[in-house]
Amino acid sequence: MRLAVSELILATVYAGDIPVVSPAVSVEDPTAVAILSDFQPAVLRDYSPRATYGDGNCCYRAVSLGMYGHQEEHLHVRLLAATEMIIHAEHYDVNSPSYVGLLNPTEVSSIRTQLWLTL
């Protein structure tokens, strides 16, 4: 499929290899800490929720923070996500036989059980 090929080339040329840095500019999210303290305090033993800018790009900023150590690559992450959905549209189109779909409740329950057993 030739769709989004030029976008991938542009992402490679202009972004290149984005250096991964230590998340020194990352700040712990006090609201998330308060919620987790009340409902899932065990999570806070191993993880620290990080704050992202609330500008409507928080999902992409969070992925950028996790991948690169800072939020500034959120547009690059958005481009990669859009390119993925264009190139592999059949996996995201609910009318396609190749549609991946959502997990059913049985699968989610099984995954949760497996995760709790590993903690």
C-alpha cells in the first residue's frame, strides 16, 4: 500500500533518531498519586504517575515521555500513530474482515488475573 509512504519518509528525514533522555523534566502528578493512594496504593511502590500538559495532546505527550524521556516529541508520536492507521487501515476498520477489534470481557478478566499473579 502506497498510502502514507511519504509521511514515513518525512518522519525519518526530519525527526531522524530522536535521542532518549532521562525524564528530568518530568513531574509527578499529585492528583493521580492521591487517587492511586486511595484505590490502588500497591501501584505506587513500583510506579510514579507523571504529569503531562493538558492541551488535548496528553495521550501523545505521555507516549513521548515514555519513549523519549520528554513530551516535546508528541507531534512525532501523533504522526507515527496516524501513519500506522493509514498503512494498516484494515485493522482499524470495523467493516473489514481483518479488523482487530476490542478485547472481550473474558480476555480482559484473564489478563487482569495474570497481571495480579505476577505482582
